[in-house]
Amino acid sequence: MQLKTIIPTILIGVLFSQNAMNSKGDSPQSPPIIGGFKGIFYPTQITAKLTETEIENIAKQITVRIDGDDRGGTGVIVEKKDNTYYVITNWHVVDKAGDYLIITSDGKQHPIYYSIIKQIPGIDLAIAPFYSTENYPIAQLRNASEIDAGKTVYVSGWPRSGGSLQQRVFINSIGKITGRQQPINGYSLLYDNLVRAGMSGGPVLDEEGRLVAINGIVKLEEDSDKIVSGGIEINTFLNWRQSATLPTVSSTPELFPNNRNLVNPPINNSPVNGNSGFSLVKAIAPNSGTISSLSISDSYFAAGNSNGYFTLGNFATGEIITNQKGHDEAINAIAINSKTELIASGSDDKSIKIWNLNNRELLQTLTGHSDAVSAVVMSPNGEILASGSWDKTIKVWNLKTGELLQTLTGHSGLINALTISSDGGYLASASKDSTIKLWNLETGELIRTFSGHNLSVLTVAIGADSNILASGSADGFINLWELETGELIRSLNGHLDGVWSVAIAPDNQTLVSGSWDKTIKIWEINSGELKDSLSGHSGYVNAVAVSPDGQTIISGAWDGKINIWRRE
């Protein structure tokens, strides 16, 4: 087989049920001792084939997500000694000096010391130890030489999702062994499973849920569109492990150390379910794809979809007015304004399109960004549109003429979100550079920069009274700021993962947030109290919006659903 390229599936840039393990995460029978390694190596003991769902449940428990500066990947828990767990992953996932986080199946984050990550010589594997007093399942290992071509295998991991949202999502991909090759950096097992960037270091499991290899590369055959995935057989690791010693970790490194300097310590209240009075009244699945953005105005809501469609609906009745193709590529951002009867959509295709709200006809296309458009927002009077992009710029447009009024620069990372104050005077931008910038919308002058998040700021909102600014970040925190002074009022901590969307209700008393942890949370702004946690999505919640009367919440998620929640 001739191969055109070998591409490491590294990531530039986090789950649950027991199967074949007891409640403590141990194996159902005593594993053999392999050298000094108490590994779980089952060549023949388990023979019953499991369903795809059962395999996925096992994979979710033993697979971890690995995050680092501008990169990340996947790993598998293969060993435990006292309170030290050992994760096997690809060396190219953790070979850059710096801080890394391991996110386990319960959503908990475990910092790891780069200095004690151990590379396995001569092959693309590494062992990353982390400390925890929790009980996590450990992978069962199978002699990979027993598995032949044509056998079904499953590859799991945490790749980026489609579109320019690019959040991490768990995938369990089914395929078959296609053969073997002479090892290249340890890679010998070939299979046809679909794998994507971020799945490096993930498990390759057999039909009984046993670990046979560690996934790592995608190979493109010469003069062919066929994709062949490659892994390092677990036997290679076991041969090294017989004579290797591994370090132990006696404590947990400090997590998010910069947050220790916050003006007010994070509030971490347990949610009081039902205290907000909101309940799910309707779930809509317009088409396949991810709901990437939402906007609400009067009785209408608009949603953008990763497959290029936009949906317009009446949130009072739950009726879908239209679901139509808007762009050839993903729609990452959408805005609606009933006063001017306009809808604006921003896409991976680098364009912004303006639509008539009543008949959904295309009125104009705005171009000028050199990369994906990731945010759009209209001024309250509907005369100005601001757009943010992966090109790190913000552009301000005259909606009547389509004229580009100004380009705002200053962020060192891509723009994730934009919002305009209710008086039309301020524009706030959220960026991957971990900051929020406040601009004078009329002049383009930078007023101030808000710094306090440790990771990418994913969402931003300004209250109706233009006094409070809320921001949500990949670090899982929601920060509340005094708009005029830039002072941090408080930091809210209740989500288990990154916060992708925040919305402030018109009464300025309630904040709604949507997260990677698949929940929508409702907060009291003045006290910071967590009032409720709504569960109704099976995928990451990308977008939330609150109706003008504050009685309805709309949410959109990776599961392709738009949920309508109403206060009883």
C-alpha cells in the first residue's frame, strides 16, 4: 500500500455507566502481573459480543479528554496505583512543554505535571499520570495479535465539532480492521473507522470492549480518496511496560491558579431544580446538524445550523415558519430584528447574508472577512450590523446600504461573540485570546479591555439597563462585570464545562447560560445564586436566548434540537 501522507490526528486549540467493571472501577477478576505492571490483559476470558451502545458506554468511562495550550487529544486509563491513575496517549498530544488537563468521565478536571509525563522511546506513545481519590474504570486489554482483518473495532475520542464553533464532542466510530503494516513510529494496525483531529490517543476497542490499540494517524492512499486509520497495538505498550517504572503523584496541582485572584470567590451552589418555574414545552428538530446560534425578537426566533440552514419560528406557538438553505457552509451566527424585519446570518463561507424576515428573500450579501464569520449582531434600531470573524477582526456595516463603515482590530485571537448595548452605544466582543473588549460603536474607539478568564471567552451579553456585562468562557466560569468601570462584580461557577452562551433577561435580574455540560442554568444576578438547572438536550448546548417578556427560554444544541422552555 502506497501512502500519500501521514497526518497526526492532534488537536489545535470534554462520560458515564458501568459495564464489565464493579462499582469501584476494578476489573471483575484479578488480572495477571506483567513485570511490575498490574495490567488487565484478557486474551480469551471475555467472549460475548456487546452492542454498539454497550461498547460506547465502556469507551466513555475509560476514555479521557486531554486539553493543553492550542492543542489537545484523547487518552485511555490503563493503570492505577494508590491514588495515581495512568493515562496512555500519543506522545504528539503531550510533547509540548506546558500545562495540561485531563477531563474524566464524570466531567472533573485533573491537572497533570508535564515534567512527569513519560515518553515511550521509539514510538508515538506516552504515559500521563494524574492524582485522584475518585474511582475510575480501567481499560481491559486484549492481545492485539489475536484480532484479524475483517474484525469489527470501535475507535473513540474527543474531536472538534463541525463549523467554526469547534467545540469538543465525544465520538465512538465503528469500522473494521483492514490489515497490518510494518510499524512506523509504532503504528502497525490499520482500520477504516472514521477518525478526526482530536481523537489521537483514543482507544481502539474490540467487540467485547477490550483495548487492542491506541489510535493516532490518518493515512491517505496514493491517488485515492480512501481514508485508512492507524493505531499502535497495545502489545507494543505491554512489552515496554514489563521493565518500566512509573512515577506516582501525591497531590493535585492547582487548577486555574489565576482564578484565586478574583475580586470575589466563585459561587458554587448546588442547583435547586424547579425553583425558576421553567419547564420544557416543546422540542423541535428542524433537520440534521448542530444548532450553532439563536436570536430572538418579539414573537420570533431564528436559529443557525451547521449544515447551512436557518430556521425561523414562532416561540409562542412553537410553529416553524421556514427552514431553508442559507449558505453552502455552516451558519455560525444569526441575528433577527423585528423592527426592520431583517435576519442576518454569518457563515464558514466568510460571508454575511441579509434576509427579509417576512418572505425570507435574500436582500444582500456582505463580504470582506478573510475567514469564517463567527458572530453577527444588529443594533436595536436595526441600522447597524457588527460581524466578528476567525480573521480576528470586527467589521461594522450600514445595513441599509451594505457599506463597510469600519474595521476594528485589537484582539489577538478569533472573535467568538458580539453584543450591542440596548442604547446602541457600546459594542462588546469576546475572543479566543481570553479577553472581552468594549468599543464605542459609533467611533470604533476601544474603551477598555476586560481580563479575568483563563481560557477562550465564548459568549458575552449586556443587560437591558446597560450596567452589567456577562461573559462565559471555556474555563466553565461566568463573570459579571460593571460595564462602566470594568470592575469584576462576581464569578459564577456551576457548570461542569465550558459556557457557550449567556443571555440576560429583560428584568436585569436573571441570567441564563448554556454549556458543554448539556445543561441550561438560571442564575439570580444580584446574589449570584443558582436557581435552576434545566436538562433536556443530549448534546452540548451552544445557544440560549430569552424572550422580551422573560417568560420563555429558547435553547439550541449539538443534538440538533431547539428546545422551548416556558415559565409556568
